[in-house]
Amino acid sequence: MITTLDPSMITAIVCIAILAAMIFLLGFNVSRLRGVTAQQGGSQQPTDPASPLLIAIRAHGNAIEYVPVLLVLFLLVGALAPAWLALPLIIGATASRVLHAYGMVTTKTLAAEDQRRMVGAMGTYLFGLGLAVTAAVVAF
């Protein structure tokens, strides 16, 4: 156990672990649904927005689009910014990504708006931008 890290870095590492686990769980869900779809003779390249496989693919793909950049920003901001600034940004971004993923995997169709997805997406943009600006400012 690392005990010499400050709360910002510990929080960053915990949030990185949460998002990394989420990526693997979302990926596993895609593999599981590919197997189910193959057994049923369905397409491995679905286009129906209500297809559970397409929903799983997009949930995983969307997470992969944003999480890697957030992880780097978590480390930079966690190491360089004061805790009062780093902690809300890191926790907010993590909560936004988890909420977005949950909204994705529980939706009946990607064609309909889902408030959890929308709030998660907007949170990702706002907290991500906040993390990026903070990383740039504290670097100088």
C-alpha cells in the first residue's frame, strides 16, 4: 500500500482503477453479446439502434474514446493541482463516465434520448475541459 501519496493522487489512482475496470466490464459485455448473437444467427455488425449488441459496442466504444485522455489528466492534475481543485474534477469526471456508461447499457434503444447518458456526456465535457485547463495552468 502506498502511504506517501497525497489525497489527490490517491483519489486519481482509485478513479483510474474504477474507469479501467469499467472498460474491461464493458468489453466483456460486448464479447458476451457477440456470443449470444452468434448462437442466435444474428449479425455481428448490427445497425438497429435497439440491438443489445450495438448498444454494448457503442457503450464500450464511447468509453474508449474518452477514458484514456481522462486517465492522463487525472495523473497530471492529481500530481500538480491543489486538492481543493483536483478532487472535484477527478471525482466529477469519474462519476460522469460511470453514469454515461450505465445510461448506455440500460437503454432500450440508442435512438431515444436518455437523461443519464446526456448528463454523463455533459459532465464528461465539462469536467474534462476543467481537467485540461487545470493541467495547462498548473504546468506553469
